[in-house]
Amino acid sequence: MSTKTFSVTLRVWRQSGPGKPGKFVEYPATGVNPDMSFLEMLDVVNDELTAKGEEPIAFAHDCREGICGTCSLTIDGKPHGPHRGVASCQTYMRSYEEGDTIVVEPFRARPFPVLKDLITDRSAFDAIQQAGGFISVRTGAAPEANAVPVPKEAADLAMDAAQCIGCGACVAACKNASAMLFVAAKVSHLGLLPQGQPERDRRVLAMVSTMDTLGFGGCTNQYECSAACPKLISHDFIARMNRDYAKAIFRSAFKPVAAGGEGA
Amino acid sequence: MAQLDSRIPKGELAGKWQRHKADIRLVNPSNKRKYEVIVVGAGLAGASASASLSELGYRVSCFVFHDSPRRAHSIAAQGGINAAKNYQNDGDSVHRLFYDTIKGGDYRSREANVHRLAEVSVNIIDQCVAQGVPFAREYGGLLANRSFGGAQVSRTFYARGQTGQQLLLGAYSALSREVASGGVKLHTQSEMLDLVVVGGHAKGIIVRDLVTGKVTCHAADAVILATGGYGNVFDLSTYARGSNATAIWRAYKRGACFANPCFTQIHPTCIPVSGEYQSKLTLMSESLRNDGRIWVPKRKEDRLKPPASIAEDDRDYYLERIYPSFGNLCPRDVASRAAKRVCDEGRGVGESGLGVYLDFADAIGRLGEAGVRERYGNLFDIYHEITNENAYKVPMRIFPAVHYTMGGLWVDYNLMSNVPGLFVLGEANFSDHGANRLGASALMQGLADGYFVIPYTIGDYLATQKPGSRPPADGAEFRQAEENVVGSTSRLLSVKGKRPVSHFHRRLGRILWQGCGMARNRAGLEQALREIPALREEFWADVNVPGSGDSLNQSLERAGRVADFLELGELMCRDALTREESCGCHFREEHQYPDGECKRDDSAFAHVAAWEFAGDGKAPVRNTEPLVYEAVKMSVRNYK
Ligand SMILES: Cc1cc2nc3c(=O)[nH]c(=O)nc-3n(C[C@H](O)[C@H](O)[C@H](O)COP(=O)(O)OP(=O)(O)OC[C@H]3O[C@@H](n4cnc5c(N)ncnc54)[C@H](O)[C@@H]3O)c2cc1C
Ligand code: FES
């Protein structure tokens, strides 16, 4: 257990509200313990700001264990910070040293407008989900669970995709602000399971078209998304979705329209 | 005094739910769309309820303080969900799940509710599989199971270490479908701050938009709270930071009884505290106890030695020693107290002395590192991330932490509180887990309530309410409640003291952990009951909430929640003090057997304590609902 503390300088994006101008402001963070999480370091800075009568830095967080997808910091230019396969809340101060300057910004992407300081509005993801990210099964109408065996490999691969925490780091990491990895994860998760087959075409068409409508960009195969993903969801799922999409277009007699409403 | 009619159906236990469904009033399909139902919360309980009610035709408005329903705290559940499928052919049955849950709860839950829970557990798995929840499978393609504490059968279904996430995403997808179809109107970043009661019935809520600060009134024919547990009253816990008691606390202050507030669960396997700045405690799923062995050194002197250097003979695998038949899989309350005891004896490991080892060396020997990684890889990763230690090489260090609240708003068999029209689901109610919840049973209860109970039972109430009789959202009661909310917001902002909210939350947490934690006694509780009101006074004199009420203000949000915790904490201590017995997680040191086990007093306390608000500054009223056991004989829990 480490007890030696150190100091760093934070350059933090401050913005009072949606559409308001923002700017970087510097704050010292002193007495930093290497075992602190990045968010705990911000907690301490915020308590100090409060004591001085200043407004603390607004940042989104909840579970603080990498599963809810709420935290969404861009740290030194990287969504979720320096380490692969973790969310902002799982970044620990042992990654930094005395005297470091750390730049903290919100996730930057056109479809995620800033609400305040480091908090953005990611409701576009809900809208994509509402367009088709489900299997239509009425409560109570389900058949016996073991009636349809699912090959372990398929279930495991579906789970790899289903792990997505919906944080939006993939979008923030992409220079086109593409949501392809997010959509591909959902489309693949459901498309890999026998239960997801009946709506497979409809789903991919509706989700992709909603994604386009909401202003997310296209994929140019740089795969920054997978690299930034806290669950390391593979970009192979994007290729899988592209195949699904092509087949669905070919088979579909209807135009790809979103069934869901606009941003909720 | 509140009227507490549990409305348990008559007749033989196993047939109660079927008969009840056949007997209760129904709302005819064409009338359903005339009813407006408010659901607060979209965790497992709220999302499943919203989706199911909308499918039936009710008009649902769903409110969450999160920015998306998918972020509810249910997302963090790791280990699994129980169901009496008996796929392992190991002798499981609805009756056995029912019995294990009653016994696990130390005979302080309602037989009829628990039996229903066990009955519908099997439907939950069917429902989730049909939604595409990618549960773990065997090579033959059938569903896999693992075992959990307090059970001798393998009945837990799981999706790696992310079961809650996958179940919630399933419920969220069902909810999303209903949002798209227009049946559910979703209000995100909207915090319920008051319940509106009109003519004795719950008819609406007051909501603050967390982005704009705007306060609005919403009317409905019935209100459902599915707002989760209140364990964050302790500040440090395994809950998400945002989890809070505000919705149920404000409903309590509008007349809903709060049942068994002191029944809080301390989970045995969490990562120990590392410093003052600590903001949360991370759970290491109980499923780890399937393969990990818990131990401390036999001698105090060895506690700081590298674990590998401590010989097998010098280790005390205390759970295996004291509870040979359940061993490392004994229930949570038992395991937590045992850990506390060995640490109190000075044998705790790690710098603080507040830790025990959870060792996988044997499992790695048996299954190989890859085998262990396949089962628990993500948990080992989390552990490494937080502690910078490799648990494949050195044993994990764990310590108990606050994890779940069995207490909550009192509800009858229909899940309706004593305020007609107010229903409470999931962890927010008190219903099924008695004095201790078994692992993998909260997810089961949340989904049982939302998918399979409320869709039937809400009809029994709505059928008594004339369609269209819902009061307008600008009536006197709404205005009064709205003023109440606006008033308390400006009160918080106007204190302008010197200390941040976190300061008070931390202190409250310490008082409760000391006085009302894993072990309680009269002197400690009385002390907490002196300290909490004093702290509350200090809060209202010295808290500093910067910023304004008309924009996004996280300090203000937290201040409101902590203000409620400062009241709830007192009720918890009062409840713990009055319950002069030990049962499940409520361990009163005065009431124990010589071997340190809980000593229940069934003659005086085989009841639910349902506290009723009597006004600020007045002592609340303690109502009781007797617990009558017809099918099970109450006995001393024995896991030896
Ligand atoms: C780390 C961890 C692991 C766990 N693992 C397991 C496990 O393996 N198996 C198991 O069975 N159980 C487990 N549990 C317990 C289980 O996860 C919870 O009991 C359960 O998920 C609670 O679900 P819920 O729907 O009642 O509430 P939550 O999921 O907490 O949802 C609460 C909802 O209410 C909303 N809300 C709350 N207050 C307000 C308000 N005032 N206004 C508007 N909205 C509000 C929130 O936005 C949210 O949508 C675990 C718990 C923890 C902490
Ligand atoms: S706070 Fe939940 S993922 Fe980071």
C-alpha cells in the first residue's frame, strides 16, 4: 500500500451550460495518493473548490467500477484515459507522477452536446436502441428457456458483444464521430442468438438508419473505437454488421426506416 | 395508526398465487389505456414493470434520475440470478428455493410472498432467454448454473461476472421497444422529490429536471416506486454513488410505512478500504466463494507476513472449520460476522488489519489459471485495477461492506403500500428477504415484481378507480407539494456554510457503521441516536451548496439526498434498538448464543416493524405485522 503523496496540475474544461462558451481552467491537485482513483482525486479537488466558495467541476459518474457507462472523461486527449480496457472511473492515480499536467475534457462528439463542464448528453444512444435494439417478446409469452439450445460458442461471442456499457467512448475516439461499434455490438449480440433471427434484418436497417439521422459519422476503418472501448469490444463486429446490413438491404422489400422516435 | 393489511390470500401455500390471480379484480383491455401509471426507476424492477404494463395497454410515464435507464444500479450486479429450474437434476424445486430463502432470511419474511417469488423464478429465466440475455451455456448448448451462498443446489444462472448488466439490458430493450411504440414516456435526468397524495391515495409526483432545474407536477392513477436500496446511507458501500433513499423517504413522510429499516446487509467479499478519500467499496462477487478459500493466519504475529510464507498448518480456514457443511458458502451475514470476529481477534491481514484472504491457489491447481480466468476473469481484472495486485499469484484481500437493504417501504401481497395507489417494487420494498437476503435473489425479486407480479396486482387497485377520475396536476395538493420541493431546494442553497456535503455524509457513515453496522448493542445505538440529530443540525447550519437551483448542480442533488439520509439513519438506529433480538443481519450483541450465533426471539419479534411518520421532531409510530408461519417451522438457523 502506497502512502507517498504527490501533486499534479489539472487543466479542466469548464462550461456553464449547453451552447455556452467553455474554456480550460487550471487547478492544482495536491496530496494525491497513488491508490486513489482518478474520480476520487476530482472529488478532493471539488471539496477544496467548494470550501473556497467556487463551483465544483461537474463530471458524470455512478457505479465507479466500470460497468454503468456513466463516467466519460477525455484525459490527455484519450477517451477514458491512458489505459486500454478500462473506463475513466477505473483509472488510478498511480498512473501519474509528481509534477504532471493532466488535461481533462468531456467526450467530444457532435451528437453528444456538452451539458455542463465534463458532462455530455448521450441520449442519442437511447434513440438508436429504441429504433430496433430488442427482440419483441411480450412478458409471459416466452417458451421454456432450454427448449432452444444455443451453441456455447455463439452464446460466448454474443456475450463478447453484449458487454458494451454504452459509454460513447467509441464515438469520442472516432474522428468521424461514428457510432458503428456501439450499433454493431447490439446488432451482433442479438443477431448471433437464435432468438434474434426473426427481426435480424429489420433491426440492423432501423438502427443504422437512426444512427445516420442522428448525425453520427461513417466508419473509415481506423478502429480507434475498439482501442478506446473500456470493454475492448472487437471491431470484427463492425464487419459482421456490415455483412448483415448488406444482406438485409438485398432481402428487404421495404426502405430502411427507423421505427423508433427521435431522441428521447 | 396505519392500517397494515397484508392481504395474504387464504388457503394452502402452494396454491395462493394461482388462486389470487384468479380472484383479483381485472381492468378490461379497452379500459387499460385510460389509466396513467407513473413508474419511478428503471432498474430491473422499474424497467420490467414499465415494459410489461405498457404491453398490457396502460399508459406509462417512467422517471429516472440517470441519463439513461441502462445506467440503473442493477447494471452492477455481478454474480447471478436464482431460479428453481432444477436443470442440474440436483434436487432443486420451488419448495426448496422457497425454503432456502425463508431460512436465509432468518424467519423474518412473509411465507406467501417468498413462495410466489420461488414460483415465478422459472418464468424469469424463460423471459430473459427469449429477450436475448446471453446466459452462460454448457457445451451441449443448454443453460449453465453455479452455486451461491445459503444453498446446497446449483440454481444460479449467470452471464460471466456481468449478470445484472445483461438482465438490465434485457429489461431496457423491452422498455425501449415500448418507448418506441409510444406506450411509455421516458423522462431521464428527472428526480422525484415528492409524492402527491390526494384524498388518501397516491396520485402523482413532483419532479426536478436535473439539467434545467425546472420543477414539474405529474398526475397519475397509480404511482410505482422502484427506486432501489438505501445502503448509501453508510456513505461507503458497494452501491453506485447515485443510489439514494429520497423517493422512498419522501413517500414515508407522506404516510407510507417504512418496514424494518435496520435490516441492512453487509457483504463479506469486498475490497478493503484504502484511504480517507475512498468514495466507494467494490464488491468481489460472492460467486468467488465457490472456488476461493477464505483464511487468516492462526497467530496474530503472522498477519503481516507474505501469505505464501505462512505454512498450511498455520492458516485458519475459519469458515470451513466452523461451518463444515456449508464452508465458504455459508450465508452472507454469517460469513461477514465471522470475518469481523477474526479481525477483532487481531488476526486480520493487510496494513489496516481489516481484511481476510480469499485464496485461489487450490482452484488454480484444480482448474488451471485458464479455468479460473474463464469463470472469474473480469473480477480478477477489477481487483488488479484497484489494488494493483495479481490475485492469480497472491490471495485477494477482502473485507465486509454494506451491500443491500432488506428493509424498505412496507407493501402488502399486491406490492401496494399502506397508501392506496402507491406500489413499491424491487429493493425499495421490504418484502421477500426477511433479515438477510441470499445471493442472486435480488435480481430474481426485482424481475419477479416487475414482470410477473405488478402486471396482475395493479389491476386490483385500478379497477376500483374510475377511468378519468385522476386529479389534475395543478390541484391544491400538487401545488403544496411543489412548494415544498422548491422550498427545500432553496433552503439547502441558502445555508452557505463552510463544509461540503461529503463531509456530513462521511461522518454519518461512520456513526452508522460504528453503531448500526455488523454488530449492534444498546449503548452504541443510543450513542448514534444522540450523534445523528446533532450532525443533522450541524448540516443545516454549516453545509455549503454552491451554485444555483436553476441548472445542473450536482452538489445540490447530493445535498438533498444526504439530508434525507440524515433522517433515515436515525430511524434505522431506532428500529435496531427496539428489536431486542438478533436475526439475520441484525446482530445485537446482547442476544447471541455462546458460539456467537444469532439468538432470535420469536415470541416477541416474529413480526415486521413498520414505522409511521408522525411529523418532524416527533417520535415515529412503530406498527407491527405479525409473521405467521403455516408451512415452515421456525427453527434456529444452522449452517454447520
Ligand atoms: C455491486 C453489487 C452486486 C450485486 N450483485 C447481485 C447479484 O449477483 N445477484 C443479485 O441477485 N443481486 C445482486 N445485487 C443486488 C441487486 O443488484 C439490486 O438489489 C437490484 O439490482 C436492485 O434493483 P432495483 O430495480 O430495485 O433498483 P436499481 O437498479 O437501483 O434502480 C433504481 C432506479 O430508480 C431510479 N431512481 C431512484 N431514485 C429516484 C428518484 N428519486 N427519482 C427518479 N428516479 C429515481 C434510478 O434512476 C434507477 O433507475 C448486487 C448489488 C450490488 C451493489
Ligand atoms: S462510473 Fe460507471 S462506468 Fe465509470
